[in-house]
Amino acid sequence: MKPTLIPLGRFGQPAEVASVVLMLATNGYLNGQTINVNGGWYMS
């Protein structure tokens, strides 16, 4: 996939994915959610 096809125009960085993983690991209130970390490629 070309980065220009991604709405943000670039591939994600590992730190961006890691920040979401950290949030999910430390948040005791959030449950049963699907979190899409994909630069806006899929929006529900």
C-alpha cells in the first residue's frame, strides 16, 4: 500500500501504536471496544 493512499498520508510510527497499547493496558474503565490505529483508513 502506498502511503499516499492512507488519509494521513504516511505510515504510522511504532510509538503511535505503543501509546494506544499503553492506554488500553492502563485504563480499567474501557472495555469491549475496537480501537483502529490506522491513520484514518477505516472509520466507523
